[in-house]
Amino acid sequence: MKQNTEKMQKLINFILSVDRRIFAMKEFQHHTILQASDIARKFGRSLQNASRALRELEKTGIVVSITPKKRTWKRYILSEKGKELLNALDEQGWLKDIK
């Protein structure tokens, strides 16, 4: 149990350490499937910045690409780990004031 709590806290710290990751997770509160353009448009970020966030989340297993063969306009969903992380971020209030 303690090990799971520590792993979850490390993931939370990973998200909170870079704002583009926070924005991506915030957008997953409202959408099941996301593209980088959704995040870029909503938060006024570059498409490259939003794409990087999704690649970082994919590398850590938080999101999964549902269009892995595409090089551009990829679509992502939360993995089970990502859903747990989103719930933890929400419960702890980290996403509350992100607009």
C-alpha cells in the first residue's frame, strides 16, 4: 500500500513539475479523447508544446495513443494508470484552479 502511495506521489510530482502536463491532465477531466491541438487551443500553448506534453505522458504510461501509426494529429486516451492519477490530482485539488 505504501509503495503504491509513493508511486502515485511520484506521478503527481511529475505532472506538477511542468505546466504543459498539468494542462493536459486538466483537459482529460472534460474529454475522453484528446489531440495536442485541443490542449494548445484551450490553454493558448503552441502545438509543439502540447504535443510534447502528450508524448511525455505516453512515455510514462499515463496516456495511450489510439492512433499509433500516425505521425501527426495523434489521438490519446488515459490509461488505467492515467485515470487513477487524474482522480488523485482531482481529489487533492491540484486541477481546481487551472483555467
